[in-house]
Amino acid sequence: MPDHTLTSLDDLVALYPNPIAPASVAKEIDHVDANYAALIAASPFFVLATNGPDGLDCSPRGDMPGFVRLRDAKTLLIPDRRGNNRLDSLKNILFDNRIGMLFLIPGYGETLRVNGTATLSSDPELCAGFAMAGKLPACVIVVAVESVYFQCSRAVVRADLWNLAAQRDKRSLPSAGQILRAITEKNDKVETFDGEAYDKALPERVKATLY
């Protein structure tokens, strides 16, 4: 059988003969301008991509709109809220400080991409500025912005992402407890999770540990 694996830039480019759209180039800048700042301020959710010694990681980050703040046009500040303490993203940043961010805004078709480098700060004054429900973030991710640009709405439109009528009934999908039980009952090195008890306690546990 013929091998259709792409192995060269020439092979790749040949599949996309149309020239790059002018807007695709013009939209990318090296700082956060007023329009891009408005999108960041409106976003309650972004995905953080990092690289580390164990490979790539993609982590969801969410809070009330405006939780990612601009220190200036070249700097973003992100509080690290409570999570599972795996610290995948943070450990990766210590190893390789390059990051990518993809912001989403409910009801808005375009997404926003930000690339840059990151450092971690536990400065008490900086952390205090992100206090929520009386709790401080353990640290703040400080992002040095290198490129910013919006992504067109095609992916969101194809996914019908913001259509409330298209939302799945969560009961039709495996729950967190079911997933944990299925994995652990096949692993003789760990105790099998009580999936039903885990699911029952999860909503209150999430509520109590948001911050």
C-alpha cells in the first residue's frame, strides 16, 4: 500500500495551495492591545500548554471573567488556584518556560491565542492581589507576551460549542467515579476506588475547594 505520511514541508505545502489570507498575518502582534485586552478580560476559561521533561501538557484554567490580568501590554498575571496538586504545568514551566494559551469566551466565536514565556512568583503582595473567598493563590504565573492573535470562529461554529440545545446529558457519559473505579480495579498496586461514593461526594468537595 502507498505511504501517504507527510515528511517534508514541500509535501505539506502542496496540500494547501491557496495563499495565506492577509488577515491571518495582520492579526498577530507582539503585545496585548485594547481589543485583545477586552477579550482576555471577558474570558472565564483558557487552556495552558506547556512542555517538560515528561513531555507536553495541556491544562484547563478557569475562574470569573477578568481572572487573568494585564500588568502591562507585554505582561499577563495568572493566579494558580487550587487543583489536584499534580503541578504538571508549574513543573514544566520550571523546566521550559515557553507556554501557549487559548482563551475561550462563552457565546463568542473567535478564540484568542497568546504565546510567550512564563515565570512563577510567590511574592506575598502579588498573591494578595488575587485573594478570593479569603484564600490566596499559592503562586502567580507571570507571562511575558511574545505573540497574540485571534483564531477565526470556524472550529467553534463546526463544534456548535455554544449551542445550549446541543449540550450532552452528563448521565450519558462515564462519571469521574466510574472512570476511577474502572482503572483502579484493574491495577493490583492501588486500592480500588468506590466510584459511587466518589461521585456522591464530588460536588460538595469541588464547592468547598474552589479557592
